[in-house]
Amino acid sequence: MIAGIVGGVAALFTFLVGGAIALACFVFWLWMLIHAITNKGLSDGEKIVWVLVIIFLPFLGSIIYFFVGRPKGQGSLG
């Protein structure tokens, strides 16, 4: 009886943590997709390529864009 309750609680906890991680990954993917579309530092051709990369390689493409494509859109601080 106790083992079943503990197993159920552990399964629920795993489900909730997994759901939170999945939601965070989706939000990050959507943020990078919107940023790639609106990035003024990219030409139209580069935007199309980045959008396709982000769409067809969802999480990996978002991470690559975050480190490679995103900094081009930032202006100087001075």
C-alpha cells in the first residue's frame, strides 16, 4: 500500500518536472523563432535560413541560433 503511494507520488513528481522542462524548452524555442524573424542584424536570406533551422531542428536549432545568430541583432552599448 505505502509502496504504491510512494510510487504514485514519484510518478507525479516526475511528470510535473518533465512538463515544466518541456514547457521551458517550448518557450525558449518560440523566443528564438520570434527573435530570428525580427532580428534587424540579419539579411532576409539569413532570416529564412535561421527560421528553417529553428523549425526543422527544434531545440538544437534554437541553441545554435542563440549562440551564433542572435548576437548579430544587438547594437553597440555606447
